Amino acid sequence: MPPRQKKPADQAELFSASTAKEIQDILWKAADKLRGSIDAAQYKEFVLGLIFLKYVSDAFEERRTELAKELAEDGISEDQIGDFLEDRDEYTGAHVFWVPETARWSWIAAHAKAQGVGKLLDEAMDVIMRENAPLTGVLPKIFNQDRVDQKRLGELVDLISDARFGGSGDKPAQDLLGEVYEYFLGNFARAEGKRGGEFYTPSSVVRLIVEILEPYEGRVYDPACGSGGMFVQAAKFIEAHQGSKSNISVYGQELNERTWRLAKMNLAIHGIDGNLAARWGDTFADDKHADLKADFVMANPPFNIKDWARDETDPRWKYGVPPKNNANYAWLQHMISKLGEKGTAGIVLANGSMSSQASGEGEIRQALIEADLVACMVALPSQLFRTTQIPACLWFLSKDKSPQGARRLDDRRGKILFIDARAMGEMADRTERVFTETDLRKIADAYHAWRGTASAREAGLTYEDVPGFCYSADLEKVREHGYVLTPGRYVGAVAVEEEGAKVVAERISKLTEELYELFDKSAELEKSVREQLGRVDV
């Protein structure tokens, strides 16, 4: 009898894994072994392409099993069931990609050793793109290359097969694979450092924007969408509030070709129908959604970019022409141009955008404030962004700060809410800070209480200024500060100062008591000495 083959260490680990996090860690470690045999620029596509292929295959197989069960319950014969199971419309009608037999993960895993895993993967990517128009030109065909370590690639395919993403309670395989995709995106961003910021925004920052904007329904737009994290979090927010992600229409644009592909796969893997245009492109030079008016704009555009497609005659520069050497105010004005009549926006920008006077930025900011477009400013803590050390803030813009009739919002015309969150968050490790659930709730609640939203009324929230944390300023106050929007100028630190004064007062009181005690002891000592001396005299 031939000796029994020992399973690779990763496979043995995988079978002992008991949580989704452990599975993710094992897969990441296995994928990382391929790094040296793949072009660094293609590595993300390579690994995430595999995860995506597993997703479309698992989603297809789940739909196939569900369909067979439905047909059997309807009394359809086995022969007829076989015909229905190969009917493309039964899948696409359920928003599931059609996966031909040779592109299904089970088929690839079964034939990988005989026919070559890289060859089968490239062919699978090709046929899936041909059979599904939304994926045309999106999937990577980079697996069948001489430099790719086919043995390790085969082991990774086996691991992904063995992970068995299905059968985890009520959570379908595609949801679990979506979590793996997000986990890998985050790891890639950390591994790539500064360049990782081009495609990834930390999830707690994205969640904060979404929690404040509350995009329950309508058009959602991101002009620098990266890998699509804003859209994914918006869909999760809606589902967490018992809504349907079909309630939002997603529009985005991305400059980098590879990142655009990642975003297309990310939306597909989360079941989001999104319009990211037919191809990538520069938002300033080639706006892919020129006529769009959005209900919500959410974005983390690149900070302080100096080389951008500037056209002084562009109609988007309604509040002033942005300077050549910094696109921050170009992004702000572009997003304002996309807002519908009651639209709102949440934008991550460098701290300098709140106070800069360079090259006309101060005048543009003044114009935005006087047009009553700024609703809220949030100062963020340091180390939220592993990919940059530039301090950041959040701008929240609104085209209509009135009560808006039936919505019964509080009238905030002529007012701006300032929130200082610099002391919030906790360190996830030595280099990265994250907002806790408590932090997210506190900041979002402050905004909703100030705006008087339906969620604030349901929770019984009322707004009050909190020294050191939040302050509602009228435009006159902002004018007094020279149109600078740094929250620290407005929220103050009264609570801290009062506490400091209290501590000092208590210390003085205690020292005074100790001094009096010393005086008393000194007097007693003096009396005792005099008595002793008196006895000696006698």
C-alpha cells in the first residue's frame, strides 16, 4: 500500500479552524506565499480574482440547489428539472451570474492536476466574462504564466475549496465570501502602506459617514470610489435597518484601471447593482456621470493632489476656481455640483482644507459658508488612516438645511455643527486607531439630534452643546473666526478647564489643611518645649 500523503500544514490548520476570522487568516497566509511569483501590481487582482470566482460559483450552486428544491416541491419530473437547472434565466432573474460548467469551482478543483490549474482559471475567467455582460473586461486572466508557482496556486485553490464557505447558519456562502473579500482588501491596504489609500478607506471612517448620512434610499454617488467600500457599507446600513439594498442606486467613478476592476468585483460579490461606468476615467477631465443629481455623495478623494485636470472655465467652479497645486476645493465643488435639491454629502479631506488661505482657498470656503452649504465639520483623531500621516477631517454638506416639510427636521439654516472627535477611538494595534461602536454612536447621535432626524426623534434625542465635543455655531460666529472651520476653535475645552480648576482648588485646599496641621503641631510643640523649660527653671 502506498504511503498516505500528508496534508499541507495550511490544510491541516484550515480543518481545525472554528471561526470565520481564523479561516480568513489562514487563506491570507497561504495567498501571501504566492507574492514572490506574481507581479506586485497584479497581486491584488490575482488573489481577489480567485475569491471572486469562488463567490460566483458558490452563488450559482446555491441557486441551483434552491431551484431544484422548488421544482421538486412543484411536482416537476426529474428530466424536466434537469432542463430547468440549465436555464440561464432561472439564475439571472435571481441576480445570480450564469456560470458554465467548466468555470464552476468544483469542476476546476476536480480537473486542476490533470489539465493545469492556471490554464483552467484563465479559461474560467474568460468564459464568465463572455457569458455575463456586466463583467466584461473586469476579471483577471493572469494565472497561466510561467513565473506563477503553479504548485502553490493549486494548494491555494484546494484551500479555498476546503474552506466550505456555505452551511454557516443563516448566512449564505456569498455573504461569507464578501467578508473574506473585504478582509483581503484591508490587508492589502496595510501591506501597501501609502499606496493602499488609493483603493481603501478604513471601515470605521466609512461607517461614520454612512451612519451620519443615513442613505435609506435614493441615488448614492462616489467620484473617487476606490474599491467601492462606501457603497458596500451603505448597503449594509440599509439591511441592518430592515431595508433592501435595491432601494439605492449606486454611481461611481475610479481613475485607476486595476482599482476599478476591484470595485466592480466588490459590488458584484455583495450583490449590488452599481453603475461604475463602462471604464475607468479621471473625474475632473472626463466626468462619467455628467448629468447625475444624487441624494447622497460619499467620498474619500486623494488628499492635496497637485497634478489634476484643471480647467478654469469649468462650470463646476461656481464658488471660485480651485488652485493649480491643490484639488481639495475642486473635489468639494464637484460633489456640490452632483447634489440634488435636498442632497447631502460626507467627504474625507485633509485638515488643511478647514483653514487654508492659500491661492484663493479661503475665499472659496467663505463662499461655501455664505451659501449655507456646510452642515457639519468633524475633526478626526490621528492614526485612523494607516496609509497616510496627514491629519484628516470630515465635511458634511447639505443643499437644504430647512425643516423640509413632511420630514420635520429642525431648521438649521445659518448654522453649522462642529464636532471634535480627536480624542476618540482606540488603538487596534500599535499603528492603527479605530472608532468603537460607542464612538460611532456618540458622533452620529450628536448630528442627528442637532438635525432633528426621524431616528433622533425615535430615540428621544435632543441636542445640547457639549463643551470640548460639539457646538452649534451661527454664521456670525464663523465670520468672527475668519471662516475657519476647525472644530477646536468652536467647541472649546471648558469641561477640561473646569476639571483642571477643580483639581487645582482641591489640591490648594488639601495643602492648606496640611499647612494648618503643621502650624497646629508647631504650636503644640512650642507649648510643650516651654512647659519643659519651665520645669527646668523651677
